[in-house]
Amino acid sequence: MKTNFDSYLDKQLRDPEFAERFARVGEAWDIALQIAASREKAGLSQRELAERVGTTQQQISRLESPNYEGHSLSMLRRVAHALDARVRFSFEPMATLRVAEEAPAFNTSPKKTAPRARARLKPYSKNK
């Protein structure tokens, strides 16, 4: 059953500019959640990770914020090294970018699954 939010989001995603912004926010969330989850899995606080990386707790907090978009490859490598991991990314054609209908969403409770919207996102072009 589709919620009111799902219907609203489906309508908003028909706007190519909104769809592009929505996709960019998803990218920032992915990075933030991966850093936080890896840190927690390692049993480290933000302060402890900061000490291993050679930075401040505030910087780790920024990296774990979904609103932060200033990630540098060198900082991500330092964080990954401190977590005994590696950085990996890929370029994907915008024409094939989709919001997955069945993709897991971030949950505060493992018993709840947030609904995900579905839509085909159109390629973004700055030359409109």
C-alpha cells in the first residue's frame, strides 16, 4: 500500500531538477552512513576514530553528516585505513540511475522498514 509520502515523492520525482537533487542527497547519505556504520562496527567513538586518523572529533562528525559534501579522497582514504578498509567508488550513467523500489532504507529500528519511492530519474544537464 502506497503512503501519502510515497505518492508525494513520486510526483516530485517527475521534476528532473528535483530528481537530480534527490539523487545527490542520496550519495551524501551513503557516504555518511558507511563511515558511521564502519566506525561503530569497529567499536570506535568519533573521538577514537579521529585520533587514529589524525584529525578532530568535529571533522569525523562532519564526515558522518548527510548534509556534508566536502569529502576529499585523501580524507576518505585516511578514514578507511584507520578502519582497516579501502575506499571504492564508481561512475554510473545518469540515464540508468533509479531509486530502487526494494532498496533498504535507513531505519532507527530494525523492526521497521521505511517505504521507498520508485521513479526513473532523467539525466541531468546543466545546458538547459
